[in-house]
Amino acid sequence: MIEIKEMPDGSSFIISSVADFCDAMGYCEFKAKHFLKGIRPPQTKITIEGTKAHEKQEQYEREHFELVPINKEELANLTKDVECAYEAIQTRLLVPLKFGDEKLLMLIFGRADKLIRNKGMLIVEESKFPDNATRFLEKFEPYPDQKLQTLLYLNSHFTSASSFEPSDWFEIPHNEKVWIINIKNKNTGESIKIFRGIQTREAEEFLKDNLRRFALITLGKLEPKHHQNVRKCKPCRFKDCEYMIK
């Protein structure tokens, strides 16, 4: 979902899910126009199978690992290692932006697969179950939408209460930020390829640039830029998209 609300002072408040943000900025910017209109693409066999694989992984973790409630005192202790998985934690990234004299707020919300603090490092791990996982074997970098997703999580506040009230959000102190994207076989759950990296200054600028561009596109102040890639348009679930290359 992507929504624009008006604040009491007349400024704009943009709300978006992590999934829709990454779909627009990491795959096709024109998707933002569809999401703003409330248009959702139909589910395909591939997306349904991917969702089922994700649910299967979560069920396995529920059955084989003991999950304990999040302890804020332990989270505040930088020397304490912690691990939060699937339903245990959600993310909230609140971004104040300014364009000239115009101010606005943007909230990007989501749910990380796995969040870990190990030896002072804050680590976000996302599992992906593509239809053809072997195509990642020759890749040296994940796709932009995958990297954007982990960067959004790494720079967010967190909540265990599914709350949109900032008073319910908390930080996890850390010295360094690390992202992991785990490409898995959707049938066996076996890892095929693991991408990992430290959040660098370059990655921070990459995220900031995308946040600002997304805000301008959403507000209609900037026209989306077409990727001009027929290989992206062909598998797109928006089959009736007026911007599709044929």
C-alpha cells in the first residue's frame, strides 16, 4: 500500500509498505502509480509458491526453536547477543524530508525475516525463494530491490506490538550494520547463494536517494523513469499496465 495523508499543518504524510517501496524503486518506478490508485497485481503461481515456501520456513522455526519475548533491557545492553525471528519483530522507518520550503514525513513499515545482534553487529537476514534459484549462482550482487529491503530494515526502529505509535518503537544499539540475503531452494529450503555486506556510506546514500525520489514520485512532483527493459515488463504482474514495453 501507498497512501498520502494531510497533516494538521497542511504538510503531507506518505505511508508505504516496504514491499511496495522496493517494488517501485528496485524494479519499476511506474508501479508507484498503480499502488497509489489501490491497484494490486494478481497472484501468480510463482508468487504463491514463494509465499508457501516462506510460510514453511516459519513453521519449521516455530517447531524447532524456542522463541522468548523480546526483553528491552537485553536489547539496550550492547554486549548482549540477541536474535528475533519472523513474527517477533516489525520495522518502522520514519523519514522527515524537505523540498525547498515544503516539509513532509514518510513512514515505511515492514517485517524482517530475521534480526540479529552479534558481537555488536546489527544483522538483518532476508530469505528469498525464487522460481529458479540457480540463476543467482553467477551473480555477485543481489538485485536492487533485495538490497533496498534489507537497508530499510537496518535503518528502522522496531516494534513487537505491530504498533504505529512511535512511543511503542525502540532501537537496538549496535556498532555496525550488516545485511544478508539468503537465496534458497523453494522446495528443500537449502541455501543456494548467500549475499552479505556491511552498510557503507555508499549504501546509506543509495537508500537516501531512493527515499527522496520515491517521495517526489508519490507526490507527483517527479515523473517515474522507465527502465526500458522488456525482460522486466514481460513477467510483470501488472499485465494491463499502460507503460509496458511490448
